[in-house]
Amino acid sequence: MYVARELQRRIPESNLIPIVSLLYNDRVKTGTDTIGFVFPNFCLTIPIPMHEFLKKVELTSAQYLFAICTRGGSQSEAFDYTNILLNRLGKRLHAQLDINMPWNYPFGKLNLVGTNTKERIQNLEAEMHNKLDIFSQYILAKEAYVEEKTNTDFKIFRWQKVLFSLIPKSFNYESHRYMYQNLLRFYIDSNCNGCGVCEKICLSHKIEIVDKKPMWKEAVKCYACFACINFCSQQAIQIKSRIPLVQSCTDINGRYHHKLITYQDIAKQR
């Protein structure tokens, strides 16, 4: 959200519209010639709300499309899969940009307390502003833009690149969507104080407060945004993973959300 706001500052007369707020419609019609998407990387691909949105949207008026994918320094196939979905609508991305942000993924020991140091956050934010300064000029001119090389924090071996190239982009998305919606169990520990913030910011309305404690409704599918994890002031929400080879480390990992984004901002996205 912070990246989207910063981009909007650089593009006069632009509007920010939360994708999640549009998913209640059967169809989403657009009436402008320039449309952009800003979303986080989700398991090397696009997040669930973005996928659902592209199934509903009508883009007849759009002549210039761009996208920004924020990530924790990992590789991503988000733009490739976005173009596959856009191609079904007779469209494609004209400009795309990866932006590295502080890591807040709940799985693996990559977000241990102290990982997101003040210096690291400042460096990443400075890089973000420089990238947005350049990218916004291409958007205003409606010119094509693809970075020649993007910096990642994780080394990708040749065999991994070959493997990624062989796996259909749709399978990568659908398999991760299934696992994250069906093989994760959220629960609270004794630190929960019943504040109710998690219910207010749950974008899929999966969380409901019952007797001052959050409950995750089985019938509602999670968007796997993990806002409930990162905005819990008590760090009381934990995850138990049943996904093969995926270890949940919420009990030892830190939490992160941008200091200028509040839980009220997230709640308004709904």
C-alpha cells in the first residue's frame, strides 16, 4: 500500500482503488485508458485477490497497462502469469517493475527478530523512491519499461531456473493457492488480549471475534495476506503448517509492516 501511495504522488490525477473492495461485484468495468496494478509477490506469483480480480475485470478501454510487484528479495513469476491472464482479455503489460521491501513472510527462518534492521529498511526505501521516480516517468509518457536486471537476496541455481521454466505458471499459482487456503491452521497463543484488530483487517472476512478471541471460519477462504500476523500488536497469532517442506516460524520470527500504514488503512481496503 505504501508503494501504491508513493506512486500516486508522482502521477497527478490518479486514483487508488483497492482490488479487494471490487471482488464483491460479478463483473468489474473500467473506463480509463491507463490502468496499473500494485501487489505483493505471493509464492513467486500473483496474490489471490489479484487473480480473482483479473477473472472479473473488463479492460476494453485500457490502452496502457502497468504493474508493480513488491517482494522480499525473492524471484517472481508474477508478471509472466499476469500477462497470461491478460492475454485472455486481449491485453498485456506495457511496463513492469519489481521493488524489494522488508521481509515479513511467516515461513522459514528468514524473518527472525532483528532481520529488518533500521539501516536495511532505509536502504530499501531509498531504492524504492529512486525506482518510482524513474518508473513514473515511463507511465506518464505511456512508454514500455522492463528492468534489464533486478536484484534479489536469494541465489537461484540453474537447475531451479530450469525447473521453474517447466512448471506451468497456472499450476504454480493454483497449487500454492490450494495449499495456503487448505493446509494452514491459524491459532492464538496466550498473548492475545482480545483487541479485535485481526477481525477488522481480515480482507477475506474469515476472522470473527467470539468471546473476545479470534476464530477462523472454515467456510471462508483465506487470501493469505498475513495482515493478521503482522498487525497483531501482541504477536499472538501463530500458524501451524501442514504444507510439505514448509515450516511455519511465526513463534520465533519477527513481524513487519510499514510504519506509515496503520491497521485502519488495511481495514478500509475491505
